Amino acid sequence: MADDRIPTSLLIEAVLRKCNLDCRPVYIAQKGAFAAGTIMLKQNGLENGCQVLFQIRDFDGNLTWMKAFENENVDEVKADEYIKRAIKTDSDLWVIEIEDKEMNNPFEGE
């Protein structure tokens, strides 16, 4: 069975370009596996705190996101500590950081 998903690195490149066009600061904090690395997104809402989302696939293989901290925003130190632990567990993990007061996920939508 062939995997028809876009390589993770290409998906990230497209999102980075989109964010740059929207003038939203974004950068790659951790590079993971080129083709199949999981993505973790740190949304920095500045004075609104941070949220960490991680990529999961549903039973049909569709991309969806899960919050690491339920419905609460956390300070940046707590978010960074969570991310460091995740990287130790999964060296293929991609970590993308974005500054956005509205905390919109750039990976969602079209």
C-alpha cells in the first residue's frame, strides 16, 4: 500500500511561505524527518500565553491537531519544557513556532 501523503518538509515549506505572506512571524525550531516527521506547533499569543498543538492522524489518515494543555494557555517556559521532553522522545519531530495573538493554526484550512 503506497503512502500518498505530501512529505512533511514540503508541507512545512508551504505553511512557512503562507505565514510570511501574511506577515506572521514563524520559524522552524526543530527539523525532523524529511518525509514523515510529526509536526508540533507552538503558538505564541504573546501576552495571551502559549499553546502547543501536536499533529495526529485520525482513523482515515486525515491530519488533525490535539492541544497539549487542554483548553488553557501556558507561559512560554512551560511550553518550551513540554517541547524539549517531546524532542527527547521523538527525534524525528518537527517543531514550528509562530507568533499570532489570535493563535490561528496555519496548518488548518486550505
